[in-house]
Amino acid sequence: MKMTTNGEESVIGIVLKNKSYKENDMLVWIYTKDYGKMALIARGVKKLKSKNAPACQTVTLSDFIFVPRKGLSTLIKASPIEYFRHIKEDIELEAYASYCMEFIYKYTKDNDPDYECYHNLSLALKYLENGYDPKLVYLLFNAFILKITGSRLEVGQCVHCNRQDHIIGISIHGGGFVCQNCIGLYDRKLSVDVLKGFRYINICKLENIDKLNLEKDVIYQLIEIMDTYIDEFTGLTFQSRKFIRQINDL
């Protein structure tokens, strides 16, 4: 964030969402390191000759010069820094990117900066753009969602008796591992490989994605499992996840 002339300020942010407003204007929601989520009114941005239009596209990192206001700040000038062209040219990558941005938009409050949210969203977009397996990005981002919403999963011991050995499955309602003595009727017994993968994604931060090496069938099982935990614990619904589930035949 930096001050410019005439009471204007400059900030770098990721465009989470935009929406038409009146005939030629647009509302633009961005997420920034300094302000958190903020809404801008971009006047005239829908006109064909608008120089600000490219920077106001979703899945774009841009530099915004604006006049701060309570509620809607007024956009003066916007310049794109990173278009994430690879993401925008691939419908699957765009679906995963939209999911990450939808979470940030729905979970965060206006003008309430959260470094972890900004950092993890930036990393997710970077990895999707640079050719990392989008399913791994999705799994790790879901683990981040559970942690930041206060629903970190227990992957060190049984959620019922705290036993650390003879783990054979997971409890959806209990939020993590269950051992052979505690596994219940509604718990899920899993293979050793899936249990190991489940533990890895829940202790591995997004920046350590290179350390993950999971088989394809394990990844698909983990996607279904983590989706179930997101539904169980966050209370959030995601429009973007419908297409992700179609992609993965879930």
C-alpha cells in the first residue's frame, strides 16, 4: 500500500469477483495483503475503450489506484501485473482457481486483512498457473480451509482414545483418525496408502507441495473425503465445486 496524490491510494490485489453495475460501470471485489477484501466501483470499465478493463477481470493480479471511501471505494486506475493466462485458457484450472477465490470471497470480511488467506490464495494461483497438479493444489487448499475455519483435522492419533497406533480409518463427525478399537458403524476404514495421504495433506503446507507424491487413485479418494469434511465443518456452499465434482466423476 502506498499513498499517491489527491488523497488517492495504491494497492496490489487479486480480483475475486466482478459484477455489472448500471450501464457502463462494474463492482470489483479484490483481496489485498494490506486491506484484506475490499470493493471498488470501476466507472466506465464496460466501455470498449476502457483501459482499466483488463485489470478488473477475475483471476488477475493488478495494481489499483483508488480513492478510499466507506463502503465502496472509487477506482481511478488499474494496471494488470499477472493475467494468469494458463489458468484462463484451461477450463479445469479455472474451476479450481474459482473455488479458491470463492472461499476467500465468502469467508473473509471487508477491510479485515489476513496474511494467511492472501498468502495461500496467491500460492494456489501460482501453482495452478505453473503446471502443478491442480488436484493436489485443491487438496492442500481444502486442508488450509479447515485449519483457518477452526476445523483442523486430527491426523496424529485416534480422535476418541488418543491412541497413536493401529489407526485404520477416519471419522467424519469426529474430525480425523480412528483406531481399530474405536472405529464405528459410520466411520470409514481406509487403506494404508490413503491414510498416509490423508495425514500428509493435513500436515503439509501449500508451499511444500513439492514434497507430495500421491498415486492417482489415492488423490481421487482424498478429494471425496476432504469435500465431505468441508461440507461437514465449514457450513459453506461452493458454486464452483459443482464443476470440479463433474471433472472428477464424484
